[in-house]
Amino acid sequence: MTVALVLAALLAVAAVIVVALPFLVEPEPESDRLGELDGTERRRLEQLEARDRALAALKELEFDHRTGTITDEDYRELLGPLRREAARALQALERFGAPAADEERPEAERT
Amino acid sequence: MARKASPARLVIALAVAAILAVFLLYTSIAGGGNPSISPSELAGRSGTVQLAGLVLGPVRGDAHADGLRFGLRDIDGEANTTVPVLYTGSVPDLFRAGRHIVVDGELRNGTFVADPGSMITKCPSKYSPSRNSGKD
Amino acid sequence: MPELGHAALLVTFGLTAYALVAGVAAARLGRRRLAASARNALVGAFGSTLVASAVLLAALLRNDFSFTYVARTTSEALPTAYTISAFWGGQEGSLLLWLLVLTGFGAAAVLLNRRWARDLIVWVVPVFAAVAVFFSFLLVAVASPFATQQAPPDGAGMTPSLQNPYMLAHPPLLYLGYVGLTVPFAFAMAALLSGRLDERWLIATRRWTLLAWAALGIGQLLGAHWAYVEVGWGGYYAWDPVENAALMPWLAATAFLHSVMIQEKRGMLRVWNLLLVLLAFSLALFGTFLTRSGVVNSIHSFTQSSIGPWFLAFIAVTVFVSLALVFRRLPELRSPTKLESPISREAAFLYNNLLLLALCLTILWGVVYPLLSEAVRGEAVVLGRSYYDFFLRIFGLPLLLLMGIGPLIAWRRASLSSLLTTFRLPTIVALAAGAVLLALGAGSSVPGLVAYTFSAFVATTIAMEFVRGTRARKALGAASWPSAFGSLISRNRRRYGGYVVHAAIVLLAVGVAGSSAFDSVKDARLERGESMTVAGYTLTYRSLEERQVSNATEIRALLEVRRGDRELGTLKAGKNAYTIEDQLSNEVGIRSDLLTGEDLFVIAEQIGADGVVDFRVFVKPLVNLIWIAGAVFLLGSAITLWPDAREQRRLVARTQEIGLPATR
């Protein structure tokens, strides 16, 4: 019976330690801000995702065409819009530039 | 490309309408199911019903010959009505006096004549609150 | 030791409550350390639940009958394997298993995703914690597995019908499925709460959803097999409410798995997906509620317990809060793209979703109808088998056909001419198969014939995809046909794994159609030496034997089986009489034909004292395809679930490109 109580007490103490750990490890941190994305980073992530999505769609179209799921005429018809979308995504990324270059851009472009 | 309004909403609306139509058609043709009642509510009822109750002995007869005869009582035990049941067809293994069963059938001349093979017994409770003896 | 168990559950309750409150605070205030603390609490909750589970398991294994739960569900004589299964055999233990799996999945989900879905994780923690708070509250205050009593000399024992290997696998698998659906739900809620409404939450939870869905599917097939061979009433699915309780979330999850593909590829159906995942999760909770509340008449159902109202309240709160969140974000959930054509892959997936949902809701209606009619008319009306069978056919058969059409249509827009080219071969094969089957007599059941024909169509399309894909890879320079095949699958795991799963569904459809639309059944009362014939088989009842085993008397009738003039061996069917429990169990005799997949299924319904036996014999064509379908399903799920290193690298590279710090 007492063994059980001792173990239970240990468990409770362990729980408290586990919960307090981040505060014990860093009593005075430089920044306690949650590493959330700000507007520009978020925008860039979305553009990266748009680019990947457009490229993946192109790849799938190629695959479907090569395996014969999509006929030649359908392929020709669908290729144009997808290519344009991918180009748009790549352009948007380039225009936006790397995060370090953000400072030079005008305020208006930031979200 | 030229079309502005997307056909998606129309497609979904038509599909939902079709499904509802099928559903309503079925229920109007095939009708609803069977009412599920307890033995005390059986008196005077006509048509096929589902009777849910507690089996009372003595259990006599042969379900694969002339029929198994037993009594059925309300599970709650408040009412005193016992309905005589005549059952033919498969008898589940768990069937015995004191078990809860469900059986479909029709009241005929004071006896509940069951649809062959329609008996279902309930598994002995494993999720019920604990009881004293544990023997079911 | 029960004090330790109870204390551990209290710690779990405390930790999850903290994770909920701290998690919400950390997310709203943007505090990093607090968020980490909340996450630790959730992980810690898994630890303390593990301790509680260990205590219960230890008590079971050492037959400690001072634990009320142990005394109620086991006995000294019970074999060890079944003693372990008693963990989830009763109310309180099964809730503890739920909580264990829940906290385990929660810990894994937040730890595995913390690198690249941080903005979601910070909200996932409190949502998960909220569900865990509910279950730990039930375990602490309403249904504790650690109640104690004066230890009786022996326990009550386990019902013989539960003492079989299925009890070891079927419930845990279903729990993996039910609980697993919490992960996509939590991420969906996190997406709504954090405002990250794009495809991020879908990608993070894709494998979890697949895992839960596969577990639910396999769990149900195991349950069907259990019903077929052990319970032995001649079927594998009775549309019992508790069976439906697992089918409904599975159907909703199937719809979800398909519609997420649309959102990933085209950014459409955002609101739809959120609502679907909410439905799947709510149905999982509802299913858990149905199996233990005694609310509906069921062969599995148990007496009224106090758990029921709590569950209902929790489901109501969950649905209400989730819908409110969706409504709040509705303006931001507008899709950037639209459906372009009613003949496209998106549209096919949409039809698939509508059919699956229709079937799911029809089943739900059938399950709650007795409750509703009782509330409205004062009388519970039960819908029978014919109701379910009708809608299974109406919605299931078009769904089957769609399975063959969807993968072969282009995204966005497919021209009619391309449809004609693509579907020419499958249509020809299907019509030819239909004609042949008609000639063989399959016209006796129109739905059965239609199912066969559609299955032929789908099977052809699947074969076509594999052949064409392999050919394309070979043309790209693969070394040999096998390596082309292998690289095709490994580079397109989702697609071809999905095709394998579709193949499993085709096998399932054929097996179900054969064994339900084209089966034969016959009853006969036989004396020793007499015979009966069913569908070409002749069975002769030879003798009756009795044998004592450890806890039962085995009574078996021996039959000789012949087909035409070919001897097919013998078959035994009978009953077991369990001495201690004073119960009989049905032991059916099954002879499976390896070539045709047909089963000869014999039930010794009643054994008279004079050795006269009432037999019921079924001949079930193609029924073994159902079990084979299970194995194929497992294979297909494994292929789609297999971790893809390339995909992982791409995801990590993306986060690095934006300059997000790698850890924390």
C-alpha cells in the first residue's frame, strides 16, 4: 500500500517537472515569442507551396499522358494552362526574392 | 473557360435531390420497419412487430419440428403479462429461460407466432455495471 | 496497487487539463515556453496513462480479484491470452485503452510534426487535450477500472463466445481506427483556430488518416470473419447497430481520403473537408457510445450504463464548437479554384463522396430511427435488413463503377472522345463478362449480375493502369520489367497503393455478391445414415461423437461430403457445452473449395438425444474472396502508408527556404 503511494507521489512529481521543464531550462530567454511566421514569411511559404503544387500537377499530367490515360488532344489542351500556372508561381517567387532582401521592398507589398 | 458560374453547386444540388428522391421512394413503397414493443404492449395489436422481452420457462417443444413454446415477459418486470410464443427456425445458442431476446412475428389467436429464424439473443452484458454474483 | 492506478489517472487528468488551458493561452498569447510546456504535458499524459494501464494489466495477469474489474471479467482458469484481452473486454478497461491510444497518438502526432507544422501544433495540443480530458474525467469520476472489493475466491470468468483469437485483435484494431480519427480532427480544428486554412493540415495528417482508416477496415473484416466462423449463423454482417457503428466512420473516412486529394491538387472543397473530418470523428465517438450505452437493441448491446449521457453531451459539444469555428472562418475558406466540368476527376471524386456520404447517412438513419420514432411516436420502429440491403445496392453499385472511372479521367476537364478511347476496353470486357455470366445462370439475381459486371470493368481499368504504367517506366529506361514494375510503385506509392486497395474492394464486391446473391440454403432433419443435397453437394450424416476437453464437452456430427460421384472428404459440425459457464456454443463445419472460393457451411442446429440432428447447410459461392480481399487491402494500405523519404526531404527543404529555425 505504501509502495503504491510512494510511486504515486513520484509520478506526480515527475509530471510537475515535465511541465515546468521549459521554464527551468530557460529561466531568462532572449525571446519567448512563439516562432510564428510573420506576414512575409507566410506569403513566401504559400508561394513555395503554390509552386510545388503547379510543378506536381505538370508532372502528373506528363505521367498520365505517357501512360495513355490522357489522349494527345486532351494533353495539348491541358498543358497550356498548367504551364502558365507554374510560370506564374515561379515568377511570383522570384519577384518576392529571398527573405533577406525584404527590407528593400516597399511597405505596400508586405502583407 | 467562358462559363462563369461553376457547375459544382448544380451538380451537388441535383445529386442530393436524386438521393432524397430514392430515399423517399423506398420508404413509401417498402414502408417503414417493424415497431419494437414489449410483451405488455402486445395485446390487441395486429401486423408484424418485433417483440423484445425476457424468456420465461418452461421451454417446451422443438423449434425444428412443431415449434418451440415459451413465454415472454417485459424486461423491466413491472407488468405481469406473459405472452406465449411459438417459434420455429434457428435457435441461438445463448437462448434459455432468463435471457433477453428479440423476435419478429405476429399475434395470432393469443399466441405470438414468430417469423422463422428471427430470434436474436443479446450477449450477456460485459459493459454493464458490476453485479454481485457475476453469473448471468 | 489500485491506488497507484487511480493516482496515475488523476495525474493524467491534471496533465491534460493543464495542456488544454496552457495550450490555449500559449497559442493566443504567442508564448513559446508555455507552448512547449503544454506539449510536454500532453506527452506526459501518455506516460501516466501507461502507468495506469500497466497497473491494470498486472492486476489481470496475477488474477487479483480485489480489483472489481478483474473479478468481473476473468477467472483463474482463463488462459493468459484471454486474460490480457479482458483489458478491453469490459467497460472501464476499454475506456482506458481508448485513453492510452489517444494520448499515445497525440504525443506522437505533436512530436513528429513539430518541425514543420509548428503553427498548427500549437493549437493541436489543446484540442487533443480537450478530448483526453473528457476520457480521463470518465475514468476518474464515472467508470474507474480501479474500484476495489473484498476479493472473491474466483472471478466471474469470460463468456466462452469471447474466448477466441479474434478478441485479441478485433477490438484493439477498431480502437486504433476510432482514436486515430482524432488526429485529423485535431489538426482541422487547429487549422481553423490558427487561421492556417490551406492544405497544410491535410498533408500533416494524411498518413494518420490512412492508418486509422486501414485499421477500421481490417478490424471490421476481422469482425465479419469472427461472425462467420465462430458465431456461425451463416452470414458475416447483420447490419446490427454495433456493426454499423464501425462502418459509418469508415465510410466517412473513405470519402475524406478521396476529397483531400481534390483539395491538395486543386485547392477546392475546403469547407467540405472540414465538415467531413468532423463527421468522421463524431461518428467515431458515436460508435464508441453505441457499443456501450445499451441505447439501441443490438445483439452486442449491453445494459444501460451511466456512460451514455456523458458521451452524448461530449459529442454535442464537439459538433457545436466545431461548426461554430467553421462558420466563423467561412469567408476565408473560399476556394481559389472552381469545378470546371462535371466530367473530370474532381467531379468523379465529388460523386464518390456524395455516394459514400449517402450510404453513411442512410445507415445512420437506420440506426437512430428506432430512437427517433420512439421519441416522436412513442414507439420504437426498427428498420430491417431489407432497408440496408436496398441502399447498399443503390449507392454501392454506382460507387463500384465509379472506382473504375475516376482514376482514368483527367483533372479539370475530360473530353467525351477521350472517354470513349479510354473506356473502350473495360466496357467491352465488362459486357463480355456479363454475357458469359448471364449464360451461366447469373441472371437469377440482377444486383448480383450488375455487381459482377461492374467488378469486371473496374478490374480491367486497374490492370490497364498497372500495365501502362510499367510500360511507361520501361520506356524511360528501367532495366527489366520487374524493376519497371517495382520502381513504378515505389515512385507513385499513393496512386498505385490506392489501386491495390481498389482491387481489394473489387474482390470484396465479388465475394459479397457471390455469397449473398447466389447462395443456397437448405434445412433438413437427419438420422444417422440419411443424406441431404444442396447445390450439387450430397451430405451424409454418419455418426455423432462426444469428447471432453479442458473446460467443455465437444459434440460433433460427422458428415461425408460428395459432389456428383467425387468423394470430398468429411466435415464435422456440432456444439461445445461449457461446464462452468453452463453455456452452449455453436461450432460450424466449413469446407472451403480452393479452386472456386466456395464454402460448404454446415450448422448443427439442434442435436436430439437420439442422435437425430437438424442441419442447416449453406453453399456460399466466392465467399473466400472476402477474406482474400482483406489481405489485399492490407497490402495496398501498407504501400500507401510507406514513408516516402523524397517527400519528407521536400517538406523540410521548404521550411528551410523560408528561414525557419530548424528546432523548437
